Amino acid sequence: MKKRILSGMRPTGSLHIGHLSVLQNWVALQKEYECYFAIVDWHALTTAYEDKISLGDLSREIALDWLSVGIEPEKSSIFIQSQVKEHAELHLLFSMFTPISWLERVPTYKDQLQQLGAEGKDLHTYGFLGYPLLQAADILIYKANAVPVGEDQVPHIELSREVARRFNHLYESVFPEPQALIGKVPLLPGVDGRKMSKSYNNTISLTASTDEIGYRVRQMITDPQRIRKDDPGHPEVCVVHKFHAIYTPDVGRIEEECRAGKFGCVACKKYLTENIDQVLAPYRERRKVWEEDGKVEKVLLEGAEKARITAAKTMDEVRKAMGF
């Protein structure tokens, strides 16, 4: 019997190539695990509760991105979190016995409170304090054995483990303790050298056309000391080189010729554009198929139904253990 994985993303709009390594890891995990991939729309409200956003449209966009990259509905349950109400019930029950101090010590809580507070967002809400507990409910409702995360999310998985242990101790053994599957996620900068973010308008979308990719690559910051084409370059300070390191198989040759002044920045950017386009082209084609009327909606409905069956079984055990 396959072990289970739960992972998810907030619906904040179309994804960019900074997300690609995570999605490629999900695609690979489908072969080995029973996978549940949730579009966590309730989580989107924890920091954007004041914003007037269409969560339905945004959820459809992110589902399209997942499907275009290769998440397969036959192998994985793809669903919207709010369509499986058991997540909310388990979160409520967990909140009855989870110490507030556990939530306050999650590193991202104070960091984001300060960072987003400086941007004018009031995050002194229970929803924001409690989002790691909702995340624990997302994971444990499926009795997930593992959760693929980056290193910054490991404290969240440890909280889920603590909640599972506390429940099992207080009532009866229902939940496994999920393990963090730490993936090596390359950190891609935006085209301007800052963190890649839609809010900075410095991303390359997964849906970008060949022309859009070329436009974005031409915006990338290169070695400021390199004035002429035959000047020796310094790849380590060049944004273009950071992308070559991921998308160009013969990156060693590119680096060597750059340092020797044998490969100019214009040609270098053109080559990178071709390599990125080669990666994204199959995704664009697959996306066209999934964009046909009703296909995404059908996937999400069927995914939610499969998720509800598993979640309902877990909640039956939880209610029995707690005396309901």
C-alpha cells in the first residue's frame, strides 16, 4: 500500500517558473505516493481577507498550471480546500487543545506579522495566528505520512507532528506523525535581481509565450562591469547566469566563454530564451487541452469527492475518539 502525501498552494493567480521545481517534484512523487494536492483557498484569506479577489477564478488558474505541468488526476486528488468541509471541523477540534504558545513560536508568524504589517496589513487576527493549525488539519485529515516542503516550512510540519502526538495522547492513536520531505528548491531571482514575485512584476509566467519569455530575459540584469561584447565577464554577479544554471545543460561552457569574453550578453540572453522556451512549450500545449470547457471543473469536483471520502473516514475516527 502506497504511503500518502499532502501538499498545497494558495490561489494567488497564475504560477511562475520559480514554482516549477516544486511542481516537477510533485509530478515525480505521483509514482511513489498516493497524493492529495489542495488549492488552499481558506489559507488565502489569512493574509488577504480585506482584498476583493475571485477565489474561484484564481483556483481554476492554479489547477490549470498544475495539470499543464503534469499532475495527473488519475494518480492524484486535485481539489479545492473549502470544498472539503472536514478540514474546518478538524481545525476547530484541534484548536480546543492546542496551546497558543505553540502557534506564536512558529518562525514565520512573527516574521510575516512584521513584514506584512509594514506594508499596511493588519494581521492581528485569529485566522493568521491559527493558520499553521489549519495547515496541520489539512495534513492530518488525510493521515499524510509525508509533506514535500522547503526548509522554511519544516517548523510547520513539526507543529503538525506535535498536534498529532497530543491528540493521540489525549484520546487514542489516530494520526501518524508526518515527515517533512525536504526538496532542493533552487531560488530563482526575478528578472531585476530581486526576489521573484508577481507584486514586483519581475516573473516569467508558466504560460509565457516565446515572445514574452524573450522580453523578460532581455530585462535581466547582467554584469555591470561588462561594457563591450569581448570584455571578460563575471557570471557570479549576472542574473542571466543564475537561470542558465537551471535551464542550460551546457552551462559550464557558457560560463567559461563568458569569462573569456567569447560569448556576448545579447547572444547569452538569446540562448537562455531558447532553453526556457523548450521547457515551457510542452506545458503551453498541455494547458490548451485542459482549458477546453468543463475539463478543469470536472477534475476539481472529482478530486474533492475522492478527498471527502478519505477525510470523512478520518473524522469518523476523530469523533469516536473524542466522544462525539
